[in-house]
Amino acid sequence: MSSTNKGISLVPLKCPDCGMLLDPKGEHFASCNACGKSYEVTRKGLKPARIRTAQGQGKTLKPFWVFAVDIKITQRSASGSVGSFLGKLLGSDKDTGAIRVFVPAYDLRAEDMMNLALAVTERQPKYEVTEMGDVLSVIMTEDDARKFIVPVVMGLEVRRKDTLHSISFDVKIKESSLDWVWIE
């Protein structure tokens, strides 16, 4: 069930593929025990959930919304300039590039979530994914996670070792997925 400004709408928890009842997995997801598919429960209805598990090494495997984005810095003014974060990530002086933005999808304090999003996005972990995974422990919807993309990009710029005076940039989301990523 979801509420909007227009009232309450009910989202039937029946699998769109096989018609079986879905098993709720937390507040925002449901899975079909018959065909194995998972769905995000949104205000507009059920949305197929693309859930992937990372293969690799680390201390803990945690869920993150991962957004593949194109970023174009259109203007940047700074004292003691060391260039934009894109130049650091891409290994050149580029003001345009593609990166992945990582937003934790599990329960964290707001400050810890932003710090972890910045750290993992800046690190750009290398990993392989398998189309599987689980929605347990996921508390954030994709729509809510999207709201963090611009603050994470801005935070990466602020963390540079210069004094930022002004910046303008454009961000275009190419794709998103819910990935279980190894973190340290």
C-alpha cells in the first residue's frame, strides 16, 4: 500500500509473470517463490528489480544502488586548483566522463551514509556481478537513492584539495541496479 497526495493506492502482490502471490521482503520489495523473480514495490506498482551480487573480496557484502552516470563539468572555479574529481578518477584532466555512483541501500545514519557513498564512489571498486542476489536488508528505494546522486558528485568536488568557489555540472543517469558490493 502506498499513499500519495491523491489518496491511498493498493499494489497487488501478485507476480506479473506467473500470477502467484509474492512474498514481501521488507518495506519496498517482494519476491516470487514460484519463478524466483524480485520486484520493487513503488507508488506506480511493481517494478522488476535488477539485483546483482558482486564476486570479489572484502570484509562485508552490502547492498548499494549503483548508478552509471555521465557527468559533464561545465564550469569550475577554485583556488589552488588540482582539477576536478573526474580528472582524478579517469586519470586525466577531463571535465566529462562516465562513473558509477554508489548509494548505500541499507540502514545507516545520514552522515555515515553520505560518507560511505562518497568513499565507495571515489574508490570506484572493480567487481564482477552475477544476476542474482537478495533484497533482505534493503531499506531504500531506487527513487530515494537517485536523490543522492547530485550531493555525492558535489561532495566529491568539495573533498578535492583546493578551495572550490563555484561549479556547474550536468549529470545524466544511463542505468541503475541494486548490487551487493564488497566494502572494507
